[in-house]
Amino acid sequence: MNIDVKAFLKQTASVRPSQRQLDWFDTEFYAFVHFSPNTYTDLEWGEGNEDPAIFNPTDLDCDEWVKAIKSAGMKGMVLTAKHHDGFCLWPSSHTEHCVRNSPFLDGKGDIVKSASEACRRGGIKFGFYLSPWDRNSEFYGTPSYNDFYRAQLTELLTQYGDIFMVWFDNACGEGSNGKKQVYDFESYIRLIRQYQPDACIFNDFGPDVRWCGNESGSARVAEWAVVPHELCHYAEPQTSGAPLKGDLSHMYATDSDMGALSNIIYSKGLVFAGSEINMSIRPGWFHHVNEEPHSLERLMDTYMNSVGGNTCFHLNIPPMKNGRFDPRDIKRLKSLGDALREAFSKRIPARIAKSFEIESETQCVYHVKLAKHQIVRYIVLSEDIAQGQRVESFVLQARDEDGKWMPFYRGNCIGHKKICRVNLDTDEFRLFVTSARDEALLRDLAVY
Ligand code: FUL
């Protein structure tokens, strides 16, 4: 066995994100809004035979949604245009199971329109979730369902302005006729690229954004955006040929290690696909009166581990029956925003110098000097991921009384952003990149 490890690692660092993926990473924190007949039946997965007459948000206010979303610092919204029950929040020409047949605004309403316009007025991005699993459609389980799905997708892609994200999962249960569907994802992806080339597509298997593997807000210790094509087979491989012969068909989104060398060395092609941490502000995705929002501590932790762990945070806020957000959720979102603003509003000016004192291309040191001694709570590291994800491990060090560099924080990946929560009283520290796949290139190092 003769493997040129250095060349292989360099190759992995050459796997690059698209502009739409870079824009998505910069969005960082955005909202999910789950709204459907489930809101009225108290279910999480509707049966598909609900009467559209039950859907009646008498007090809908999408501007209020946007205001609450912005108060938490979120920069976008993804609306469930259609969930598994098949009910469409817009008046689709391809089904009668939609708002047109509900009492909402006497059947003249269009929630996708109201939400997308409110997002634009409020200066945040808009996207949608169109569930492939449709328990209402008569076509489900037959090849015609793919035409039907593409027709609905086309309506959403062409009638509601710029879309930043199209979200679909792989849920594939039985439809109204007891059959399961073979989804033609490739053709859905082509359609999205045709009408909304800047939209990021989320699916368990890529192409642009992949699932983190849980719905509880847990993050990996090391979250790589460069992963095997065998895991994200809708993304384009950017390398070819595995250094080691092997099989990665066992990989799934719930694995604990995605981009570690022990995996990627068997991959026949690597792709760039960052992961999204999605969870609801409450136990359910839909609103249930008896549920309470998660604590501020839990939401803060999830933010730090997601946005601060090389993923994005997709937080669901479900409207109530009347179409308004629950006041308890509005309050929690505002406290979250306040806590984040408090944490990251006072950036400490710092002088940063990079050196290769260890005489290695893949190890280096960033020396950080502050104007005066002060308490540091957060050190936020960002790689220039347009140049690939490179850092594998690092240690933050401060001087002890004898002037010796001692570690106070150890980490793995940096990627788009790594938030290091620290508690340090100092006027200097250093970031020692202890291992990288190619020369570490930081886009930013911010001290708070
Ligand atoms: C899952 C769905 O089954 C849940 O109901 C929810 O919409 C979640 C975001 O995605 O696949």
C-alpha cells in the first residue's frame, strides 16, 4: 500500500462550495414555519383526508411572523407550502386540496404569497418546503406523481420571487391508495436549478445542504462540509478515485463521523455539502397548545453548537390556529436575540499575525494581541471556505506566569464558523492550528 497522504489531503482541500452554498452559510440562522391542517387537528402527520374547511387562520399576520423571526436575529424563513397531508397553502391549479377550498379569506387567500411578501418587506430571505410524501394525491405511488410534484414545484418556483432555499426530505410513506412513491429527485433538482439557480436545495442526500442526522439540535464534535459522495449522492463529486479500496454504502446522515480521514479515504468522490441543524422551538413541529417553548439556555446552546459549529441553525416556530405566533414563542425569540446581541455586539479590537514558526505547511500559529488586559468570552474563528475546508484540529493557548504557552481550548473543525466559549482575562493569546489538510486560511478571527 503506497498512499501519498499529503497529496490526498490537498485534494480534499480543493473541494469547493458553490456561491449559493457560501450565501447559505452566511445566512447562518433562519426560521422554519410549520402550518397546515395539522395545526387544527393537533396532529404532527396529517392523514391527507382532512376537510379543507378546518383550515381557517382568522387573524393571519405574516408581518408579525417576520418581526418575531428578526427579533431572534434570523435572516430567512422556510414555509411548509405543503406537508405530508398534501394540503397546499397556495391555490395550486393541480389539486383541490388547498387554501382555495378553505374558509380562509373566502378561498381567495394565498399564504405562500402573504409570507413571501412579508419576508421581502422585512428584508429577510424566503424559501419553502414541498413535501414529496403526499398522503392526499391520487397520483401518489404512480409515475404521474412525479409530473404532479414537478407541476407544483414549478408554481412555487415561478410565482413567488427569489427563493433562497427549497427544502425536501425523503419521507416516503404510503399514499391514499396504499402505494409508496419512487421519487425522481434528479428531475426535481433540475427544475429548481432552471428556475431558481441561486436556491440552495436541502435533502438528506444533498445536493447543496444535507441533514445533520437528528431533530434535537445536537451537533457533531467535528462537522465537515466535505463528505463522501456515497453519503450525498445528489451532489457533484469534485474528486475521483479512492486511495483505499472499500465500500461506503453503509454511510447515513446519523453517523457520528462524516468527513474524517478514516471515511473519506475510501470515497470514490468527495462533495461539498454543509449540514443544517433543524429543530422546533417546541417539542412538536406543529403548534399544540399544551407544549411550551424550549428554554433560552437550550436555544443558546444549539445556536453556539450549530452556527458556531460549521452548520446553519434552522429553527421552527409554528403558528397557532388563528395564524399568529404563540406569545410565549415571540417572547423566547426576543430573549434569544437579546442574548445573542449581548454576546456578539462588542467586538474587541485585536492585532493578528500569522506565522509558521513550527516549519510546517499544515501547522501554523495566529498570534492575537489586544490593546489592553480584559475579559474575553468568545473567540470566533472562520476559515475562508471559498478556498475549501482545511483545519482538522487546533488549540487556543495563553501564557502562564512563566510565559509558557498553555492550552485553554481545544477544537477540531473550524469551517464557516467556530464559536469558542471561553473565560479568559488576558491581553494576548494564540491560535495554534495543530493539523490542516492544506495551509490554514482564516477569513476572520473575532474576539468578544
Ligand atoms: C420531517 C417531517 O416528517 C416532519 O414532520 C417535519 O416536517 C420535519 C422538519 O421533517 O421529515
